[in-house]
Amino acid sequence: MSRLFTLLTLYYLTFRYLSSEQHTLAVQKSIYTPQQRQFLALLRQVRVEAGLTQTELSERLEVPQSRISDYERGNRRMYLLELYQYCRALGIPLTDFVRRVEEIVSQGLP
């Protein structure tokens, strides 16, 4: 549990730091940045890798299928706890997903 707490703390501090006024130039306001599109593609990729359709995943999460579609298209933002549940339903640790996000996003940063 302490590993998850550490991850959540780092997540919070990182986004708090990046959204502070002195760093506003480093953060684009659009949700359709290249990194965001890569994140959305990864959401779909891990679902497909788990061998699940949107409908099957939605049944595991007990949410409408349209919510999964909205997540994957970027029409609905995901809270961290929703991402945790999403990963858990796919059978992957949140920390593994975050590592993959870091690898993808870090490639596109200056």
C-alpha cells in the first residue's frame, strides 16, 4: 500500500509543480497535445493487449460502454482512482501503466 501512496504522492506533486504559474509555458492547455494523444492510445492498447472489448471492460467496471469509449477518445478525463480501477480490471498494476506513460511522454518532451 505504501508503494501506491508514494506513486499517488509523486503524481500529485508532479502535476501541481507543472501547473504552477512559473511553469505555465511548459504545459499546453489543450487536452489534444501529442502526449495526451499517446496516453489515449495507450489506454486502448492495454485494453486490447488484455484481450477485452470496450463492452467487456465496461461490464467489469460496471459502467456504460460509452464511458470506456469516451476515455479512449479523450472526451472524458479520467481521475487517478478511475485509472487505478481501469488498470485493475485489465489485470495490470497501475505502476506498470504509469511506467509506460512515462516512457511514451518522455520521448516527446524537449
